[in-house]
Amino acid sequence: MSPILSQRQSTLVFLAFAAAYLLSALVRAITATLAPTLTLELSLSAGDLGLLAAAYFLGFSALQMPMGHWLDRFGPRRVELSFLTLAIAGCVIFSQAEGFAGLFAARILCGAGFAACLMAPLTGYRRWYSATTQLRVNSWMLMTGSLGMLAATLPVQWLLPLFGWRALFLGLALLIVVAAGLILWRVPPWKAALPMEEGQSSAGYAEVWRHPYFRALMPMGFFCYGALLAIQTLWAGPWLVRVVGATPLESATGLFLINLCMLCTFWCWGAVNPYLVRRGWGASRLMRRGLPVSFLVLLANILLGPSGGWWGWALYCMTCSVVTLSQPAIGLAFPPALAGRALSAFNLVLFCGVFVVQWGIGILIDGFKSLAVAEIMAFQLAMSVLLFCCVISYLWFAHLTRDNSAG
């Protein structure tokens, strides 16, 4: 199917969606920078901190399945605008919370409110853009997310002493209102079903869950993609402080540099993906060849321990970023009328993985420490468990796609 938007329309639609996605990434990642402040103010354990950060993904994941139906039926604009009202409320409640329970509830609400910020545009892109353009704009949407994560590091650290974290969240609520206005203004309306596809558009999720490619990607999406986001949005910060010995400002600087590297990485993916696809290097082939490199980098970070630094985690995130190609690959594996459900179902897998990995690392660290293991070793052992799970999930994917070397 040919694209239906002009180049100017495509650019404006992308920018409108990108503004909301940038803010979603900022709110998602801000806990890494606020971790020292919140830990001191609320006396959080590693498990508490992991649960607070993971609460975002709990709310995010809870709406993925119904959201898929809503996206296919009502379209990206209507669904995302409805969800963003929850994000606005979540930021306001977070700013007023007086204890851990209030912060936890607000994080769940923020996650629910931002649940459509990537799936809504990807659903629209599946209908509005060509296949090669979809790979490019997916990477550039993730680049926008890295820009949001970048803003969640040093800029937040600089603003924190001036305004405090409560005022920062009120400011974020106002920015979300502006982003919602851009979507209302620029994103086109939606028809519930494409011609000749009404039967497919009324189908449920059974066809999605049964799809062999979807099943092949599920474990890798859960663990590898989950590990990438869990480390980028939380555990790189505590590792730098509690393993390497960095100050909060040095940690925020390291997170800033990590996310700057990721921004450049996603820009490069967007630039080279159409070129690679034309030469037979599709998403599956790139993931099969690229992900083992990230495992070696993660192993090196674990072994280096206090001798490592932000650069090791930046290299890990950069090499692991190849797994993000799984999202447009899933979208392209299904007809446009099922794209919303396929992408949302896969997103549910991804962010359940982030929730489990983010909280699980904290639980493992606390568990090892309860066995009288030194804190540095506890961090190393927890990351070793994560590495093992990532390798097993990759072997599953490589086995099931071994006959599709060019895919």
C-alpha cells in the first residue's frame, strides 16, 4: 500500500508524536537521576527503588492489550490524546505525593498515560508510510526517546537544586498539555478498517499470539529489550554510584553521556536502515549478528566492576540497540489492520520484561546482600543472572529463525 501523506504532512505528524514520546521517555528515565534524592528522602532500599521505577512499566503494560483494539478502531490521535490525560494527572499527583505509596501510584498512572506514545505513531506509520520509511522513523522515534532520557540526566540534576523535584513534575504536566495540543492539531483522522480488511480488523489477538515470528521474538524482547531499558532508565545510575563510586553529579553526567551516545546510535540506525534493507540486511539478520556483541560487552562490564565507568554501559546500550528493530519488524509481519494489536501485544511483552528486569535486579541485589555478599559483588551477581537470561532468549530466537538468514 502506498503512503497517503505528503512529505510535509509526514514530517509534521512525526514531530507531533515525537514531542509526546520525548516527554514519556523523560518521565520514564527521571528516576535514575532522582534516585539519590528519593533514596535519601524516603530511605528506599534497592528493591524499593527498583519497584518505584518499575511502577511506570506496570501501568504501561496494563493497558497494552485493550489499547491495541482501540488503536485499530479509533486511531492514533484519539487514543493517544485520551491516554495523555492520565499522564498529566500522574505528574501532578507525583508532585504532591508525601510518601512512597503516593509516588508509586503516580508512577503507575504516568505509565498508563504514556502507554500509547510509541505504539500510536507506529500504528499510524504502518498505514501512512512505506515499509523502508517505517524502519527509519522507528529509529528516529527512539532517537527522540533518547533525547528525552538525555533531558532526564544533567538538565534535571541542574534544575533540581533550583526548583526541587515537585516543581519539575508540575512543569512536565504543562509540557504534556502542549504536546497533546500538537497531536490534536497535526495528526490526521482515522478510518476504522482499510478496504477489504474489515474481517481482519475485527479479529482478536489469537492470530497475533499464534504467529511464529511473534513467538520467536517474545523471549528476546522480554529479556534483551527489557535489559536495555532497565539499565538505561535506572540501573546504570546506581551502578555508577554504588559500584564505581561516582558522586550523584558524576552519575548524572555519566547518564547524560550514555543517552547522548544512544541518541547518536538511533540517528545512525534511521539513516542506514533503508540502505541495509536494500542489501538484504533485514531486522532478523541484524539482530542475530549484532546481539552477541552486546552480551560480550555486558560480561566485560560485570568483570570490570569498580574499574569500569559510564563508557562501558554506553557501549552496552549501543550494541544492544539492535534489538529495537524488533518493533517495526513485528509491525511489518502483520497486515495494516492488525498492526495496532500486533505492536501492542509485543509492547506488552517488552514492558513486562522491563518491569521484571528492573525490579528483579533490585530484588537480587538485596537478596545477595542478605547473604552477606558485598554490595559490589551483589551488583555483579545480579547482572550475571540477567546476562544468562538474555543469552538463553537469544538462542531461542536464533534457533527458530535459522532458516531465514536474510530476514
